Amino acid sequence: MCDVLRRAQYEVACSQTGRSGLTLATRFDPDVLVVDLKLLDMSGLDLLRQVRRQDSPPACVLITRFGHDEDRAEAMRLGAFDCIEQPLTPGLLLAVVHSAQSGCTETDEIEQSHALARWADAVVRGLRSPTDMPTLKTWGRTVAASTGTIRNWCYTARVPARHSLQFMRALRAVIRQGDAPMTPEDLLDIVDRRTLAKLLTLAGGTRTTLPGDVDQFFERQRIITNPKAVTVVRAVLVRNESNGRDRHASG
């Protein structure tokens, strides 16, 4: 969790126990406190109770396990901003922390953060496809979801399905372009040259070229205009790349 948040440009302090966490929270004065339900020396609920006694307590997010409905209810009664069940994906973590830091308290906005995290995970999983995905059907096949499910993920995340597909296809092409010298025509299954030119410019390139690398794509693309959505996708992608390097080094 620390790595994910740091790569998203958050200032982070970490602790493995509740007692040291309380000391650290007092000294660090965080905007958001992310607490696991099961700590080495106390329950996350006990830590939450102590934190909430402070004059200006930070927003608290509790990480729980499946089936701990009573603990979740108690955490919300104690004033937790939100409770997240494991497994905790990078996208979900970033979306909830972003909402907690911005002071969002509306239920629909919190639910939208969860939806955005799910959408971002689907986008990043789609990047693994060995071929371009020109339709929602082919995207769904790659991430093991129906076309209706893909549309619903995009709808609940408030990101148009068509724009989501264009964003993922362009990002995948930029990544593949870095692996081997290939033209946009080789990377994108688009026959009409005007349609191809439009996507390339929206992706931050020219009418005939893609952006030079992933950083340029995220900085210049105009397909997805929601900055929170772009931030979550970028952080999930960086995290996955880091995990891949770690596994390669271990092997």
C-alpha cells in the first residue's frame, strides 16, 4: 500500500503496530489513516476508537476481510470514512484515499470511487491483450466479462464506454510501440485513415504518430478528461510494472 500511494505522489508514513501507529499519526498529522482490522498488538477498531477521540481526527479507512460485517458496521458507527474488503487492489486503494482526502462524504461519491477503481483495473488488464481490441466485445473477452458488464463498469465509473475503449487501445499501442519498432497501423486495427488520425491526435500524438512513451501519453491525451480516472489508471499500471520487475528479479 505504501508503494502504491507513494507512486501516486502521496506523502506516506507506515507502521506495523497499532501503538506505534498512534504515535506516528500524532507526529505525522495525516489527512487519511488507512488501518488494517487485524494489527499485531490490537484491533483496528480499537485504534479507530482512540483516533476518533482526537480534536481533529483524520479520515479513517478500515481494511477488513470478507464476512466481517459486524466489524464493518462498528467501524462506520465509530466514524470511519469507509471500509474496504480484501483483496485490496491498487485502483481501489487510490480511489478511496482520494475521496477521503478530498473530504467527500456523499455515499454516491464514495460508491463512484469504488466503481472507478474497478473500471481502472479492467483497463489495465485489457492492456495485456496480444492484439488490438476494436470492440467492447473483444475487450470483454480479454478480461473475462460480457459486453454488458463492460458497459456497466464504464457507466458506474462515469466514463463513457467508447472513450474507455479508445483510451485503453491507445495506451496499449504506446506500450507495445516501446517494446518493438512498429507503426500505428501495425498496432491499431483501424482501416479508415481519418479515424486513425483522430485517435492518434486524441492520444497526444500527431496525425501519423503515437506519443513517444507512456509518460507523454498520460500528459497529452485528451480521450479521458477525468483527472482522477487517469491518476488511478496510471498508478495501477506503474504498480503492475513494478511487480513484474520484482518477480523477474526473484526468478
